[in-house]
Amino acid sequence: MKKIYLARHATTRHAKQGQQDRDRPLTTKGQEEAHWLGQRMKGIPPSIIISSSAVRATETSEIIQEILGFDIDLKLISELYLAPPQIINRELSKIDNRHNTVLLVGHNPGLSQFLFDISGPVSDRAALQRVYGRLPPAGYGLLNSNIENWAALSKVNTKLERIYYPGE
């Protein structure tokens, strides 16, 4: 059995003139949201965090890692920046099978679409309804899959358990 936390980065600053989108940092509110995410995951912490290398996703991931413990691996992947669902699926399928619980931190619209694409027929209907509005900053989904090998991850074997919005 594999568990996936799929989180959108926390709230960011607007780009300054001439600043690249991928270089936008978290706001103070975003830092608080990232702390909230870390606290939420303490019960069943991931053994690895996979994150977009964009500054906002990296900062979100580093705050979560600090709360959960630095023994949790953090892997930054540039391809996850604004990644479509296919890239998210590809990166999850490459995870070492010794990891049973993972956190992937990325961006919309790809994250929300991936949640739709991977959520099988026994997924929680209320959670699916919440995805329609797209994940807000620091929102996350909790998925469970009855697989042993990450390469086997699919809609057939994966269930969306719940969607969480910041502050809940």
C-alpha cells in the first residue's frame, strides 16, 4: 500500500518587474501555510518529498521537511515546474519502492488535473467535488493506492481519500 500527499505550493509574492515566475518566493502567509502543511503530515509523515525546483515549491518543501525531520529525503525536480499530469505520473512512477508514503509539491493546473486523472472509481465524491475548484495554495490531496511498485500507479488502484484546504 502506498500513500501520496499531493500538495500545491503555499502562497507566493507577485513577480517583481523582470523577475521570472519560477523565482517568486513565499509570502509570510505562505510560510505559515507551509508550517500548517508540515503539522498536518506529522501523523503519517512521508519518507521522501519530491518537489518542483521553483522557489515557492522549494521553500514550501523545505519548511515541511524542517517540521517533519531532516532525515526525510528532499528531491528537487525541475520538470515538475508547471508540470502536466503525465509528468507528475512519470515522476511518481520513478520513486524507489522502499518509500511507502510520499509528498509531491507542485503547481496548478497540473496537480488538480492529476488528482482527477488518478482518482479511481471508489474515490471520495466530496473530495472530488473539492478538486473542481482547483487546489488553493497549500491545499493538498491524500491518495491511497494498493500497489507495491510505484510504476503500477493508476486510476484502477488509487483512491482519493480527502482534499484539505489551508487552515482546516
